[in-house]
Amino acid sequence: MAIEVRDVSKSFGSTPVLKDVSVDITSGSLTALLGPSGGGKSTLLRVIAGLETPDAGTVTISGVDATRLSPQRRNVGFVFQHYAAFKHMSVFRNVAFGLEIRKRPKAEIRKRVDELLQLVHLEQFRDRYPAQLSGGQRQRMALARALAVEPEVLLLDEPFGALDAQVRKELRTWLRRLHDEVHVTTVFVTHDQEEAMDVSDSIVVLADGQVQQAGTPQQLYDEPASPFVMSFLGPVTRLDGRLVRPHDIDIATSPEPGTVEATVNRIVHLGFEVRVELQARSAAEDPEDVWVQVTRGTAEGLRLRTGDTVHLRAIPSALSLTV
Amino acid sequence: MTATLDRTAAPGATKAPGSARVRGPKSPGLGLGLAVLYLSLIVLFPLAAVAWRGVEGGPQAFWSAVTTPDSWAALKLTLGASALVAIINVVMGTVIAWVLVRDRFWGKGVVDALIDLPFALPTIVAGLVLLALYGVTSPLHVNLAYTRAGVVVALLFVTLPFVVRTVQPVLQELDRDMEQAAYSLGAGPGLTFRRIILPNLVPAMVSGAGLAFTRAIAEFGSTVLLSGNLPFQTQVAAVNIFGRIEGDDTASAAAVSTALLVVSFLVLVVLDLLQRWGSRRG
């Protein structure tokens, strides 16, 4: 294990932020700490980095108990949401900072920094100042700066949170590829489930200061431990009192055993995907709003119109949880 | 003008000529005119009048007025004491700003409000306070009356707010993540202060020091009581000028004033250049 977090608790004032959290991070993995804001994921990351001290519990990094170590001595690289660029230093000096304070020979520093700038595609910006870079470029500089000291673990706190959607997608693909090249154990915090599923090998879902579930993206999607995890890891809807994925519902034009009658309220065409919003009337429950995700072909085959009465049923292989 | 417009306009562009430039809601003429008129009446004309009065006798007369032994001594004392005061206050002002922004202690709000007091106080009142505290009858048994140290203390007192008030907002806005990034890269607190925090404070410190310096060379009220105005010893330039005016020698008073004016102006220009140089690095 690269990182072992054991029974860590942390309160800010009287507000508990982490409650008995235990997490294992495998060496060389790319792990996402996923959860809603205020769930404690950033605090957990900062506890691992030594930027916060836990009230109870231990943090072990590469087999060494780091709980009482200062951040300087943990050998972790940390990347902040708002870049934390050293504004008064050029890109080169920013990346070189960690090596300069370790008093490495000048020639070695220059070589290493140039390599890193090449890795993050900033070699032509080496003499610019952070103010002259875009957000995405600043974040790549921050990554190079963190990697320069060859950290044992790389921690990223919502690294793409301040960037616009397009750059965010580019950067996360790029982070994935970078990780495949560099192989440093990486933990990143995000509240975006798509980002977590897209980039990481494993996901730890944190909410209310507790680990809700940990596993591979596939495991979490297919075998969610709770309705919360299920609804956080992808779209869900309610049918007949159960939580179902909206693509796991069949629409039929005539009643069959186990179907629920519903009225089509709205049909939204989203290119390939069609989103059908309905009101279902099952025998036991009050009328409930349901939405179903179908392909364009299916929607056309059913000749759906607003106001139509149809019959809904979860497909046999559907995952469903009682709420 | 038209040539550049023609070159930049794409063929078939439907924009009317002149619409390429974005205009403010009103023409800028009125505001600019008002600002220039006001500045001229309040600042520029009086300064020009003093400078004119100072040099109207020719460079020879100007130079001999400035280098009269008592004026020269007063100017040297004033510039030396002001430089010393600026240096002391740039250090202490930064320390105070740091404590006010970063530390938590009881009564912080009161201390914060107190900083401006030396500046808000009429300077003659400041002089009176200092005389009562450090005068011949000092309750602290620190007698600074009629000494150059007294001049320096008086100047320290009135110029304290400048560095504190220029550094404080910068320190408040300083990105704390930057420091934490430095820590995680292996830098200790001392190194982080020197390499990360201080460079970001320097422009504010320089500008505060400049303001303190220029304020100090013009100081009259706070020094006049404590220093005793002994020519060649504790007489500052402003008092020297006042003495010349009382002696009905306005020409040489204007010359010494012009000398002070030039020094202040030079300091402000250098500061402005430093600021521009600093802001280029963003």
C-alpha cells in the first residue's frame, strides 16, 4: 500500500468533517476521492499531505507513519484547485523551486525542469510568468512543479475545478496518459462522477465525513452499496418505489404482467439519446415522476407522443434498490 | 487612420467606419477637463508658483539659498532622518501588518483602529503628546528634547500608518495556497517567507516607505516642539523655511522649498517606476 489511512477523525470547531475514515491506496494507482461538496474529501486529502492534522487516527505513507510529520518531510506533491502558482517567478523557476531548495546542482535542475516542461507541453513558456498563462497551462505548470521533487504520492485537490468544460475534458484525458507514463501513486479529489469514472482505476465515495463505498468504477456502478452511491455514480429514477437506472426501463404500448401504467409528459431529443418524462400510476404508490432513457430508434419505433398512455417495466437484468 | 481601418476591415464588412472603436457612454472630454482643471488649481499652479519663486533669481541665487549653512544643515538632517525613518518603518510597519493579518489576539480591533491615529491627529497635537512623554519632564525619564533622536521619534510616530496600511491589504489578499505549496515542496517557514511571501510584499513595502519618506521630509508640527529647532542641530527643513518666511526672505524660503519638492518628486517617480516594473511580472 502506498497510503494507509486508519480511523482518521477531524473536526473544525464543533463540526465533524471526517468520522473514523479508513482508506487504502494501492501503489501506482490513480484513485478518485468522489463525493458531494462538504463531504470531507478535500480535508482527507489535506490530512494525507500534512496540511491538516487529524484529531485521531493515523496516516501511513509508503510504510512510514507520517501522522506527525510536517508537510515538508512527507515527500508528497500537492496540486491546488486554484493553481497556487508562485506569481513572482517564471514558469521555469516555479518548477525548479523544489529542486533549488534541495540545493541540487544547477545543470541537473535545468535538465530535469526542461524534461518536465516537455512532459506538460510548456517548453515554449519557460520564461513566462503565471499571469501570462491560461488556467489550463497554469495547472499543468503546477503539476510539473509537484512532480519535480519526485514525490512518492501525488495529491490533486479538484485540479480541474476552476477550468471550463472543454479544457477540463482535455486535461483529464491528459492526466490519465501522464499517469500511465509516470506511474506515481495519484489521488485526486472531484465532485464530478463522470470525471472520476473517466480517469481513475479506483474510486472512494465520501459523504458526511464517512467512506460510503470504495472500489473500481465498474464495481461502484454495478454493485452500489447504497441508494446514495447508486444515485451519485450515475443517473437514477424511481419506478414502483425502487431506484432504477433510467436506461434499464422498458416502454411497452400494451399492459403486461408487472408493468406500471404511465402517461408521457414530455419527450426531449438529445441527439442519439431521447429522454422520456412520464407520470406513473402504480396500484400501491402515489403517482410518481419517472424518466426513461431510450435510443432514438426505440423512441421512433414506439411512435411516442406527449399524452400517450404507456406501460413501464424494469428490464430483467436491471439493478434496482429499495429506497 | 483610414488606411489602417481599410486594411483591417474584411471585404464585405458591413460595419460603418468608426464603429470599430468602442466608445464609452459619453465623450471623455468632460471628465478629463474637470480633472485637469481641478488638479491644476489645487496642485499644479501652487507648486509651479513655489518652484518659479524659488528659481526666479537664477540658478546661482537658488543654489546659494539652498546651501546657506543653516538651510543646508536643515536639509541634510531632514533627508537623513526621513531616510532612517523610512527604513525603520518599513521593517516595523511590515511586522505590525503581519501581526494584524495573521495573528489572533484579544483587542486586535482596537490596535487596528489605533494605527491610523498618528496620522489622524493634528501634528501639533502629536508634538505636544511627544513632548509630554519624552520632554524634559518625561515621566519615563527618557529625555529626547532638543535632540536629533527626538526628531526621528516624532517622524516615526507620524509616518507609522503608511507602511502598515499599504502592506496590510496585500498580505490579506495573499494566496495562502502559495505558502502551502511551498511547504509541500519541502520549504520550511523561514525559506517560504523569504522566497515566496516577501517578494510579493516588496512592492507594497516600497510604496509605503516612499510615502513615509515624502511625508517625513515635509513634517513640521510634530517635530517643532520636541526638537527645539536648534539651527545646525535639530532644525528640520520645514521649520527652516518657516523661519525664512518670518524673516521676510520668501525668495530663499521658496528655494529651499523647491529643493524639497524636487527630492519628493524624484522619490515618487522612482517609486512609480519600481511599481511598473513590479506589475509587469503580475
